[in-house]
Amino acid sequence: MSILEVSGIRKVYSARFGGQKVEALKNVSFSVERGEYVAIMGESGSGKTTLLNILAALDRPTAGKVLLEGLDLAKIKDSAIAQFRRDNLGFVFQEFNLLDTFTVGDNIFLPLVLAGCPYREMTDRLRPIAAKLGIPGILDKYPYEISGGQKQRAAVARAMITNPKLILADEPTGALDSRSTDELLKLFADVNMTGQTILMVTHSVKAASSSKRVLFIKDGEVFHQLYRGMDTDEQFYQRITDTLILVATGGELK
Amino acid sequence: MKKLLYPKLAFESIRKNKRLYLPYILTCVGMVAMYYIILYLVYCKPVESLPGSGMIREMMGLGSWVMALFSCLFLFYTNSFLMRRRKKEFGLYSILGMSKRNLAQIQFWETLIIGAAALAGGLFVGILLSKTAELILVNIVSGEIEYSMSFSPEAVIKTVYIFGVIFLLLLLNSVRQIMFSTTMTLLKSENTGEKPPKANWLFGIAGVALLGAAYYIAVTTNNAITAIFTFFGAVMMVILGTYLLMIFGSVMFCRILQKSRRYYYKPNHFVSVSSMAYRMKRNGAGLASICILATMVLVMISSTSSLYFGNTDALRRSDPREVAVTYYMDSFEGLEGLSPENISKLRSALDSYHSEHGVVPQNVIAYREIYVPGYLKDGVVETDVSIFNTSDVALIDDGLTCFVFVPLEDYNQTYGTDYTLSDGEALAYNVHTNFNGDSISFNMGQTLKIVGQIKKFDPDSEAVTQIFPSVFLFVPDLKSAVAGLDRLANYQGDPMLDYMWNYCFDTGLSPDDQITYGRSFLQDSFDIKDNGFLVSSRSARIAEYDRRDFTALYGGLFFLGIMLSVVFIFAAVLIIYYKQISEGYEDQSRFGIMQKVGMTKREIRKSINSQLLTVFFLPLVLAAVHLGFALPIISKLLLLFDLRNIPLFYAVAAGCFAIFALLYTLVYKITSNAYYNIVSGAKEA
């Protein structure tokens, strides 16, 4: 059963004083199965951030439907949307988005505290996650005191602690050095192995090559997809690169 | 072209950062205008012709220095906000290849433009308003003045000079900051200071302790003399304590809350408490300043307006008649001087002076009195002179009372009564005390039986205006009543007793003539000394003259109080505005993150609202507490100005607070809109 179903998404932005209209997404349809690890690739301006915002219910599509476990996101009232997001989705951002007013531990607790979770349960949930992500030592530090890689792992912990149906990652490696990038991608793959569904938006081939399936998006449309199959990371990397070169040189696929 | 580059850059950056610069320039304009107005009142001609002008000018002169100091501190404070935002731009210029010298040049032009605009605008507004202010002042002190547009060149020159210096200092400060920072620190300066606030227990507790001690002093000071000495110290402690409490104490408090897991990890408290710690760290100084300014405004306005409105009341008591004269008899022949024969001779001499000048004295109050100071305790009066040698003023004030013997005969004659007393009996009348014993016994003197209290009496002005209490004792015979006491001598060997004759009357003349006649009467009647009446000196009061003098003094104080209050309120409003704007920018990103993590807009708004409310009303609440504790000690101080109508003072203070709170709330409403505009403007992106 697919956990996420996206059909016929269109998004048009119009300038404030009428006139110029920009079509960010033309017609996007795809679905994500439970336990999948999907990467969406595209150049800047291809509409991938718009797509992610729509999936995160941060933005609403002009046309089309997004179903999460059969529930239409459009049907959720504005007032309930934040809570829906909190209960069902986990987020990992390029810029980490940790609040500097909290310690790392409290940053991770934030969604649980908002959900009214008792302290004991929060610590019980955190312990295995922190161990898995290798961050037990920095829980009492403040975001400004730790490295980028550590920040991103803390952000992953924050995304995971609510046991979300889907983790949405927006360029999670964009602000990391190559070593931290490798660590984080390994982490994503491991987390995925435990059954966590992940949807990642990226323009990095390396990041995409750690996923199980890559969707290519261009000019507001999904125009191709690759399955990893039995490929190693390196082989999959090569195939993604080949596809991108083909696109760039104007070759037609399909 | 190249020559004009820096002025152009400076001008453009001011134009483009309007939202930041406009309030700053307006602040400068406001400060210049206020300073000019106060200075104008020192120099302008119309004020010179007012009664008590010397006093007003002196106060305004003093006020102008306070104003200059405050302007300087305040402009430094607001300028620091600007610098923080500007540094990033300077960092960019520096990367693009500008040297620090060039940056300093831009800064120079910027300061020049702002300074010139501020001085031009400020002087214009100041000259326009000074006329209004002058009219208000003249009105308050009830003088008369013709309307003519005027301005004072001296005030203009001094304003330009003082603010020139202030702007120069500002420029030097910014140049210093540019010189001592690298390109990278410039670029990042907007993000520094984001370290988590640490609770500083030492300073936090010191703040609480200082405030506690100051409050204790304010509440336990029970007399005016001590108040003079302790008030200043208490004020300093309150100021220091407020800053420590706001900056360190508040963070400490948030940390304590965070330690309590049950309290902290709740949806309502989690975000609020942790961001409060940050907010307080950033705004502690600003909030403390607001609190101090608010307290100063409240204290100033309530005390000066009480003095102004209460002074008629005070005057009526201290000057029951138009002219009041006290003749002091030669102390070695006091009883002789107060003999009925001598007094009636003196009085008839005065009466003939009146009739020579065609004046018929009316409502005459005339009585003799003998005065002795002493400690009153349980009906026994200690008159031992050695006690009065002490230099400890406060000790003297502790229970020191003035005892005044008045012949019953004089009372009956003045008030048309027919009280009778036998030997050893007395009637009493209290001034600023509530002595109600059955008898009073003077050490080294007589014991008097108090048979009753007198209701209606006009005590001499000295008894009314001095801070020591007095007990008037009406006795059948002066000589026997003071028997024994007349042996008392002070440490210089002079007799302790004072022998006086009070003589008060209305003239029925016009106010101006009252003063003229009163003066000539006093002048001429001083010759009486040589005429063998045993008078050694005399003191006098002319009610109308006093009234004018008082009105000028208290009117001037009141006006200065209002002027400074307006300036302080203005400053407080600007601090608030800057706080809201700067916080708005800092909260933009946080607002966005919280939304992504799953807080609803309503939750965020609620949390931010409660934080803003707390931060905003904390200074007001603390100011109210400060004022509450200050009232007792200030009311003691006001005794020195002969303001004894304490309920009036408390009511005025309460009224001032209500008005101030209303104003403050209004400012909150307006500025929080600015804040929301910034915060919500960002989340669209």
C-alpha cells in the first residue's frame, strides 16, 4: 500500500498585482510505498522545493491531490494542519533549523513537548535514537557549540522522535562537508532499513545515490525515474549521472 | 565624481534603511528640541521678568545638564542598534575592497548628515515649541506676558555646541568599532551575542538584595532629616538593583524554572521560558532603563505636582494673615520685654504707624510666647542642654519637640473666648504631633496639668513650617509657668528660652499694595528697637509675597518636572520601539522554524504574545513597586517643603501612575503592531 500518493499537482504563483504568472509545478504525479527511500532530483528552479512545501502541507497546490495514508491534505483545516504535521511528518532541513534558545536535547524534545508528552516517555524515546545517531554526548550543549554534522544529526533525531509516517528531507546535505555528508547518508540508509519511509529533495547526485529510487523533476514535471535494484551506491551513482548528462545534452528518454 | 562617492554612499544607506534611521533621526530631533527648550528658558527675556525667575533659571540650568547627559547616553544606546545592523554592510564593503579609512569616511558623512538634519529639525521644532512652553510656564507661575515670537541666539549656539560634541563622540565610537574589528567579525556581527544566556547567580542575587535593602531603607526612614541622607543612597541602590535584577535576575529566574522538569516540559511553558531567557538577556538593560525612566517620571510628576497643587493649602496654614511679624525680645530681659506694659507700648507705636499710613489693621492675631525645645517622653520633658550638643541630626529629630508657652489672656483676647485656668493648669494645642497626656512635667521646671485641648488657633509660621512638632501650652501666667526653665543656658551660655511677640493682621489693600505696605511697615518698624521696647530682632512674612515666591518656585519645579517627564517618556517610547523592531528581526527565523516543527500559528502567536506582554509590562510593574516603596520616604522629604497633605500626594501619585500606564499601553499597542508586521512579513517567504 502506498503511504503517499501525489496526483496531478499544479502550482501557479502570481505576482501580487496580477499580471505575471509563474507555473512552478505543471503536473506532478507519483506515489511512495511504505518503507521506501525516495530522492527527488532537479536543478534549481525545477520546482522541487515547491513540491516539498506542498507535501509538508506548508503550501497548498493550485490543482491536484496529495494523499497521506489515504487522507487528503486539502481536507485538513488550517487550524489543524500544524498538529497534523507534528503527528505525521518529520522534517530535516538544509539549514538544520535548530532553535538557538534550546539545548540540543530540548530541540529534539520540542515536537513531543508540543504534543503534551510526559517527560519520562520523552527520555525513553530519545535514548535509543540518540545512541543510534551517536549524539548522547551533546544533548546538553547548545546548537552554536556543535558542528554542522552534529546539528544535522540532532535535526534527524528531532524528525524521528515522533515516529512519523514520513520523513521529509530538504537538501539535508547541502550545508555539510563531505565527511559529514557520508555519515548522514549512511544514517538515512540505516534508518530506512528499520522501515522508516524517507522522501528527500536534493540536487546532489551523491545524496540521491543513497536512496532506493530517484525521481527526476524538470520544468514542473516528473520526467523520469530510476530504481536502484541491486546496484551498489557507486553503480547507482553512475546511472544517475548518465541520466543527468543525457538530460543536459538534450537527449530524449523513455 | 570620486570625491562624492562617500557622501553618496552614506546618503543612500540612510535612505534605504529608512525604517531604522527614521526613528533614530526623530530621536535626535526630539532630543535637540527638548534641550533647546530647556536652555531657552534659561536665557529668554520673558522668563527673566517673572517672580522668582532666578530660582527657575537656576533649576532649568541644572536641568539642561541633566538633559545633555541623558541625551548623550541615550543616543549612544540607540546608535548601538544602528551600528549592529550597519556592520554587516561595512563587512561587505570591506570585502569589496574598501579600507577602514574609507569606512570611517562613510561613517563621517553619515554622522554629518544625521547631525545636520537633527540640529536643523530639532532647532526648528524647539523654537516653535519653546514659545508654547514659555507661555505654559508663565501661565503656571501666574505671571503676565505679551505674545511675541522670540528666540534666543545663546540657546541656539549652546545647543549646536553640545550636540556637536555628542555627535562627534558618536562618530568616534563608531570609528573605534570599525577600526578594532576584522572583516569577518563585521560580517557576522549581526549574529553574535547568540550564546545561551548563563545565569549569573552572584549578580542576580545582588540585584535582589540591593532592591530589598533600598526598599527597607525607604520604608523604615521615619523622619525627614534622615531621609535627606538616605534618599540619594536608596535611589542609587534602586537603579543598580534594577539593572542587575533585569539583566541577571531574570535569566536566573528562567533557569530555575527550566530546572523544574514538571514545569518546564509543558507545551505552554517550554517555548516561552526558554525564549524569555534570551529575550531578557538581550533586553535586560533596555527594560531596566524603561523601568528607571518610568519611576523617575512618576516620582517627578507626582512630587512636583503635589507641591504645586498643595502649596496654596500649605500657605494658608503658614500665613493666616496678610502680614505676620514676630518680635524677638532681648533674651536676657525676656520677661520684662513680654510684660503687658511693654507690649501695649509697642503695639500702640505700631498702631500709630498704621494710622499715619491710612491703614486699618483687621483680624489681628497677637499673642506673646516663650519657646523652649526639649525631648518629650511619657509626659516628661528633658531639657538638659548637653543633649543638644550632639552632632547627630537624626538623633535630635527623634522626639525633639518645641514647647511654646502662651498667656491664656492673649488667646482669649484674640479669639474672643473666656477660658479660665487656675495656677498649674494649662490648655494644649498640637502642631504636627498628637500629644494628649494629662500632664506635662519639665525637668528643671514646673509640672503643668493639661485640662483640655484647644481647637482653634493660628500658630506662628515657624511652628507650622518647621519639621519638628510643637506643643502650645496656654497658661494663666507666663512667669510662673517658665519658672526654673529660665535658668537653662545652651553650651554658649546664652539662655535657652526665646521670648517672642507675634503680631499678624490683614491690611485690606490690593495684593501689590500689601507687599509695598508690608515691606515699608517692616522696614520702618525696625527702628522700634532703638525706641526702648527691648526688641532684639524681628522676622516677618508677607502672605502675598510668599505666595508669589512659592508659585514661582513650585511652578518652575512643576514645569521642569513635566518637561523632563516628557523627555523621559519620549526616551522610553523609543527604547520600546527599538526593542520591538530589533526583536522582530531576530524572531523572524525562529517563528518560521517553529511553524515547520509543528507549532500552529495560534500557538506561536499566543506564546510570543505572552512573552511580549511580560517583557513589556515587567518594567511598568517594577516601576509601580519602586514608586510604592518610594512614596513613604518622598512624603518625608516633602515635609521639608512643608507639604503635609500626604493623602493628596498619594492620590496624585496614583493618578500619575494611572495616566502613565494608559500611555504605556497605548505605546505597546502601536509598537507591537510594528513587531508583528516584521515577524509575519518573513514567514511568507
